[in-house]
Amino acid sequence: MPCTLDFGPAVLEHSLVTEPPPLPHDSDAALVSASQQGDTEAFGQLYRRYARMVHGILLGRVRPAEVEDLVQDVFLRALPRLRELRDTSRFGAWLAAIARNIATDHYRRSQSQPETSGDENDPEEQPAKPVLSATTEATEILECIRSLPEAYRETLILRLVEGMTGPEIAARTGLMPGSVRVNLHRGMLQLRQKLTQRELRNTRQSNKLDDRLI
């Protein structure tokens, strides 16, 4: 927030060396400092404050079913390393980097592991086909978002799925507000294009099915 500096005579009466103002007890910097001293309640507040951001970052990179466990992994990895963080105001960007690294490591491990084979002819072993529903619709839209470039994908998920505002995304992730605005704008344009293509594709498939039934 911009501030106005008063260079009136009263200022000259003060010593040139002054104590820095105390941090609000619930600011990120204060909570990080307390957590570095072993305050588990302070770290719990950071967890509640940043869990949505971590969840959104992971959701753009790994399968939704695996996200919840990985959220815990991010904070478990961050806790013992917290003392290494010198600039407490950069906690959000630091945590976001950990989340991205864990997602990348998890993806690489999952790619290197062979898939379990089953009897594809046994209907009992096959998952039930999803019924068309609002949940299915949301899943398909999420897949469209996940197909976007990484920068757009991450900010859109944080905005549309996690419900974070643009300024909140910037403050939590350490991105510049202007970059967040650009990513959201360009990402929405690309998402609309993909959703339009998807709608046209579904319409063509529906028309083909109707032709078969006639």
C-alpha cells in the first residue's frame, strides 16, 4: 500500500536509527517466524491459509484422486525446511515451488511405474461408466483447463476451482498482480475456445447417434 512520507520538522527530531514497527501477530511473516521457532499452532494457521493454493497447484499437475495426499506431503516437506527460509515474506512463493516440485516428482514416478494388468474381458473388473451429471461436466471442464499452458492452467484453477481472487493469487504465490491478470485473461480466452470445440464435438457425436437410431 502506498504511503505518504512526512518530511516536516518533527521528523528531524527523531533519531536516524529507529526500531522497525512490530508485525501483526497474524501476518504471514509473523506466523513463519513463530513456526521457525517451533510454534505448531502458527504453522497450522499457515496450513489453513495456504492449503487452497497448494491444492490448486497440485490439481493442475496430478490426478485429482492423488491431490489430497500430496497436499499433506507438501506441508510435511516444508516444515523441517522452514528454518532455511530467510525472507519470511516469500513464504507463499517458496511453498508454491515445493508444491510444483513434488507434483513433478510424483508425475515422473507414476510414469516410470508399470500399470497393473487385469482381465479386460471381465465386466466385474471394469469401472462403471460415469453417468452424465454436473460432476461429469465439471470433470471435463477441469480436463480442458489442465490441457492449457502451465501458467494459465495454474492461475485458472486457483481462480475457478479454489475460488481465490486475482489479488489473492498474486499475494499467495508471489506472482506479480499484472502477470496474474494476464494469465487469467489469456487463459480464459483459450479455455472458451476449447469448451466451444468440445461442445461442437459433442453435438456432432450426438447427431451421429440420432442418425443411427432413426
